[in-house]
Amino acid sequence: MSAEAPLLEMRGIEVSYGDIPALRGADFDLARGEIHALVGAHRAGKSSLVKLLSGAVRKDAGEILFDGRRVGWFTPRTAIRSGIGIVYQHLNVIPSLSAAENIFAGRFARAGLLRLDHHRMRAEAQALFSSLSFDIDVDVPVSRLTAAAQHMVELARVLSLEPRVLILDEVSSKLTPEEMERIYPILHRFRGDGKSVIYISHNMDEIFQFADRVTILKDGRTMDTERIEDLDRIKLIKLAYSYVLSREELGRQNLELLNLKRYNENIIKNIPVGVIILNAAHGIHLINFAARKILGLRGEVVGSPFGGVVRREDLPDLDQVMQRIEARQELVIKEAPFREEKILKVSVYPFRDEDYAFLGTIILMEDISRERSMEEYVLRTEKLASTAELAAGVAHEINNPLGIVQNYVELLKLRELDSDSKGKLEKIENEVTRIEKTVGSLLSFSKFDDVTFHDVDLLACLDEVILLLAHRFAEKEIRVQRKQPAGPALIRGDENKLKQLFMNLFSNSIEAVGQGGCIEAELAVPQDAESARESASGGAESASGGAESASGGAESASGGVVELTITDNGCGIPAEIAGRIFDPFFSTKKGRKNAGLGLSICQSIVSLHGGMISCTSQPGVSTSFRVRFVRTPAGAAGE
């Protein structure tokens, strides 16, 4: 390490999420050319500290010096400009885009004014993965890749920015040991090039393998910073976890074993898979944060019988699970419905000591709802693409004879005709016009060759569409409620297509609500709100009332996401047809004017812009359509 001034200094840092403090005067410094580990118990403030550097949150108090200059706060854009790259603990990729497109999201290489240089992006992406010794198909949507491969895509994206400071937040908990062996040389190379690494981990062996210094956080405060050569494993565990022991526990003679026990329990509590450990009497001995979140548990449940904590009405497969627990047998349920809102993978494993004496049962739970929603979304998109190709061909074939019919109608109108013939001719002309509009919708739905992408303010688009539809709102006395961010919400897109998307979604809601109904349009930038919510509540998610496609966490280094939600209090969508509403030509509306293409066109426009659209409906209560796009750097907070 160099003896010169630190690259980064943070003094007296305070961060709060609402009324909940996350950092309470924390100190941290990072030398040039060092690997600095950051450890601490759950909610010690580790992630909040590095989110300050990525621009995800802002400090309430304290001082930050970066490369010798004082920084008020970082934004995602200024963090990238300063050379700070972060790989978060939670996935931060866009599922609908390929690996190459994810790496260059927000800064696509172009060949000319309008065309993307896919060849160049593919070549650079393959070179990045080659440097990582990781074989990956850079052309398929990342939703088809394994979770570990998706994390490698995110790492490659950060490395492509050539950062001066690389921040890795619990990456080892997502990757296999073999995959981590590809990460370690990168860390050593960074240090050798005079660059710096901040490494957050619960794995003490890793820290002793490559870190130069380690800082311990507890309850948002810096407890100590030590050089690795001055520590051993037991001492580091004491520093990191003994602060949370009670006086009674500290007085025990076997403090080292107690510390190791708490350390191991802390690992279990923080892994992303839900873990419940039952004792021999089937009572809960330990339950981690992920399991509490999945099951929606509050309050103390340790010591309670598992069958009393989880109800049969919530988990219909509970009887089967309890039978295997009591029989001390293994069980794997690949898809177990939970509360009609989640799909879980449930695994049951009995465990025994070296003498084969039964000790208890381990239950693993994974929430795979989003994975299933993503699979359905991909299948729907592929189906839509093939239908669009067929629709385009049909539309072109209809256009030729339709033009001939239209010409003859015009010729007949020039003749002297009686009133009856004129009336019939007008009906023919009206029907031909209706066919032309349907064909036009087919072409709009299937072809987007003439779109022009530039920075578009969704807030301005929303204002214009609501103004254009004012007369329709007035006809049914519909109340329109608005929620919107303080500043612009910019994305890269085609303004006309985006207005068409908003018009179709509002038209659906107008038709669904009754006289005097209500439509709410909320335009939001959920990145900061989600970060605060996760830190304040451990990432707890509230359940919606219906099935919702996952957005895929489309936040990127380019500036996060923009999300539009249009909610109406109309009749709703019955569950039996909810999966078909985006299919071409499918409609529940009666009348000759409806071709059943509106929502199909919406999905095509959203897919064209690299976004996602989903629907949540409670029949008779409300229906919400949610659209999520990648936000451009110009729309980043604080810019």
C-alpha cells in the first residue's frame, strides 16, 4: 500500500431512512492500491456506507473527501465519472436484454445515427468474459442464464467502466467457490495497478486470503480498523461479533466457541435462501431473515412448533411437509403455492450427528414467484413476436385488394345514384375504412422500423396524453389523480410510440370504470425508495392482491429505472383470463370496433424500449398496469 494521502476519507457519516438510523457517525478511509474489507453483523451499516459512494443514498451529516477534494454527495452519474463501480448484493440486471446489451445499457455503441453497433458490443462483451475465464452466451436474454451467470454479467458491466474503486457487496454468497476463483485474480490485479477495492463479506477466510485492512461496523458506528497481519481469525470474529453478546454470554469461559457459534448463526441468518432449523421435537431452533420475509412472520417464533407457525390455509402442502418431518425423511416440492401470491420451492432435510443420532430438521425455502413470472413473460414475448410476423404478412396481403376496392368505391361515388344506392355505398366505404384501421393497427403492432430514439421525458408525455383525453374523462366524470417525481423522468425512446402506449393504457381504464370512476397515474423513480425500504425493514415486500410479472430489477449504472403505474377502480380482470390479456386479438369487450390488439401493441412498444409491462387485478376492486423502463443518466437524481 502507498504511504500517500488516502484516496477516500469518510468522517462522522450519518444516514437515516425516515426515522430509522443506518449510520451514526461512521468513519472509513480507503488507501490507493489496497483491498479493504468491511465486516459486521446484519444491519451494521455496511451496505449503506457503500451506497453513499454509488449515489444510491445521500448522507444526513458528515464529510466525504475523494481524491483530495470535498464531495457533498455522489449521484449515480458522478460516481461513475469518479471511477467508482459497485456490484450490489442483489441482482441489478435487465432480464429482457442480452448480456452484451446489459453491459452497455445506457451507453450503447452506435454505427451511425440510429443503428446500434451490435457487432462491436458483442466483441467487447466476449473479451470481458474471456478475461474472467467465464464462458457465456452474450446474445440470449439474461433471464435465461443462471443466477451466478447473471452476477457475472453485472460484474462485467462494472469492469467495462474501468473503475478506480471496485466495490463488491457479498458477491461470494452468490457465486460458487470455483466462480470466486475467477474473481480473486481481478482483486489482486486492481491492487497491482494502484486501484482500490472495498470488499464486504461474512467469509473470514476470504478476508485473510487477500485483504490488506479490515473495518468493523456495529449499529452504524465504526468499532475498529485493523491491518490483517495484526489479526487472527478468532480475534477478527471477536471484533466483528462479540459486540452483540450479552454480559451473561461474555462471562462464559468458552468465549471463543461462543463467538464461533454466533458467527456461524449470523452466516445462516444472512444467506439469501430461507432457512428454518427445527430441533428433535420439531420446534423452531433458528429462523433466518429470508425465511421470515418469505413467510411474512413478525414477532418471536423461536421455540414454537413449526406446524403452529405456518398455517394450512397459507401453505396447502403443509400436511405433506409435516409428514416428512415427523418421518425424518427428505422432501423437495418444486412449486408450492403460498397465500395465493407466491410460489415457493420447499426442501426438507433431516440431520444427524456422527453417531447417527437424530438432531433435527433443516427446511429450505426459496421464493421462485418472480422466476416463474419471468418465464411466462419470455414465453409471451416470443409468442407475440411470431404472431406479429404473421400479422404483418396478413396485413400486407389485405392491403392490395383493399386498395382496389377503395378505388372502385371512389369511382362509383362520381356517378349519379339514387338515395338508396348512395346509402349502401356509404356503408361499404365505412366498412372499408374500418378494415383499413384494423390493418393499420396490425402494422403498428408488428413493425417498428421507422422509430427514432432520443431522450424522452415521460412526465411531459403523460401530461400531453392526459390533456388529449380530457374530453373522455369528462364524459364519464372520471377523477384523474396524479403522483409524479419532482424532476424529469428521462428514458431513451420514440416519443410517438410512448404516447401511443399511454393512450392505449388510459383508454383501457376509461372503458373499464363506471360513471364517476377514478384513475390514478403514478410516475415514479423507485430506486431510492426501494433502497430505503430494504434498509429500514430488511427488504420486506408487501403482497399485492394478484399475480404480477417481475420487473427484473432494471436498475443499472446508467441511472436506475422509471416506473409508470396506471390504476383504475373498474370491473377488473378475472383470474381465468389474466394470462391472455396481452395475446393478439384477445378481447373481452363487445363491439365491432375492437380488434383485440390494444394490449398486444402496448407490449410490443414496451419490448421495443427494453422495458417490461405487467398487470395486477382484483376483480371488482382495482386493476393496475405497471410499465418499467431503464432511466437515462441525464435523469439521475441530483444531476
